[in-house]
Amino acid sequence: MTGKKATLVIMAAGIGSRFGGGIKQLEPVGPKGEIIVDYSIYDAIEAGFDKVVFVIRKDLESDFREVIGNRIEEKVEVVYAYQEVSEIPEVYATKFAKRSKPWGTGQAILACREIVKEPFAVINADDYYGRSAYREAYEYLTGRECKGEKCVAKEGREVAMVSFILKNTLSDFGTVTRGICEKSEEGYLKSVVETSNIAKRGNGAVVIDGEGERSLDINALVSMNMWCFFPDFFEKLETGFEEFLRELRYEGGEGYLKAEYLLPTIVGDLLDKGELKVKVLESKDRWFGVTYREDKETVVAEIGKLLEEGLYS
């Protein structure tokens, strides 16, 4: 460890509607009631992160403190940021008065702008990323030049994405959607192709569509929404969110009330405009997560394997 500061931002404001109405981020998966984020925070601290920010809805705070927050505060600095649907510029309050859902992962990170002044990694609360992912993220974030609140790459404005190998992210129980990444020889992201209906086939992977199946490279790199940013990225997010809200229009339906300001889209747009470089970091660890209630059994089994291997005590 270098001793340099880095923060882990955990996005946990999701309503969890696909999880049967429960709060999926607080579902126990370990032998003593541990939740997925317990393992994420443990791995992050081991890698060198010294601060954790939970992005939650205000009404979930007491649950989070009881289940994990109070416990984690004994090991690392913990701060809460609140993602609320009403946290938008006042000029748009009337236009989106009927909105009931937060604005997506871009708004979640914006909720941290007053409390995160150091380089930071971003993860989903209900995904397990593996220890090497945090090591890659910490080494990247603390290897950059920081002056006061300005932390930028030596080569210019850039961020990073921790990628995973496709075969380490597939489900045994159905199809998944993954962002298939292409990178340059220098290790920078060239493109991400959002690909749906990916399924395992023996030792390989296929995409299922109306014309049948086509093979995919099982060792392709994919994006799993683990990002590395510096504090100056908040400026881009704020400008982009204002533009996003301004351009949303009512077109006879309620789509404009459900549209989301999402990190992959934000980064992709900045990449296309040439305003951002994205370093592709690589993790060889297995990724797994909880999207639907049926996923819990698989996650419990995977955590059990890691305990048997001695990765966690």
C-alpha cells in the first residue's frame, strides 16, 4: 500500500423492485448474516481504500446503519450521501413533479460531490467484484497527480473502468446483458457494445437472437459498472445532468418520467466526443450479483466457495 487516500463509493439507492419488493442490498448471503457489500468493503480496505460513501435513499438510512453502517464505522470512515428524485435544479421541479424514481447512476455519483474530495472508485452494492478488482482500482487512483481537489492523469483528463472476463460473469440460470469492450494497444477503451441474451454453451458463450445463435469470445472483456474517477469529474457530471434534463421532452407517454442518467452512457458520450480517455483495467476474478430473488442461492454458494478457499475468515 502507498498510504495515499482513496474512497469507495457504493451505489445502494436502488428500490429493488425486481427483487420482490425487498431491499436486495441488505439480503444476507454469508454464514453469519453478512451481505455482499461486507465482502466488497473488506476487499477495498485490504487494497488500501480508507473511506466508504454509501449512496442511499434517506428513508433507508436507519436500515443501513443497523445492518452494516454502524459495524463498518469501527473499521473505516463511513459517510452517507442521499440520492433523491427531487435533487434537481429548481427550474425543472415543475416539469418532473410526477417523477417517483431516482435519476440513475450518474445522479447517484453527483450526490457525493460535496463529500468526496479524493480519487474514488464506484461500485454497485449488490455486486461482488473480487479482491483483485479493488487492487487494480486503488493502484490506478493513487498513481495519479493530485493538487488540492484537482486530481487528473498525467496524460490529460481520463478515468478508468475495471473490466472482467466474460466467462467469469455468466449465469448458469439464464441469459445476461454485458457491455463487450474493445481496447487499444495502449490499453484505452475504444468502444463498448451493449449485448443482450448472452448464454453459456458448454465451455463457450453465445448470443441468442431471432436468427438463432452466434458465438462470442468467452475471454472478451466486459464492463460491470466498476469505475475509477477523480474529483474533477463532478464538473462533467453536473454539466451533463443539466443538459440531460433540459433535453428530456414529453412525447405523449411517460418515458420522460423514467429516463435515467447512467454512467456507461455518460462515459461513452464523452469518449465519442473526444473529451475523455478511459483506461481499461483488468480483473481475473469471478463476478456475481443479485438482480432477482432467484440469484440469492447462487451467490450464497459462491460465497461459500470463497470461504472454503480461505479468502475470508
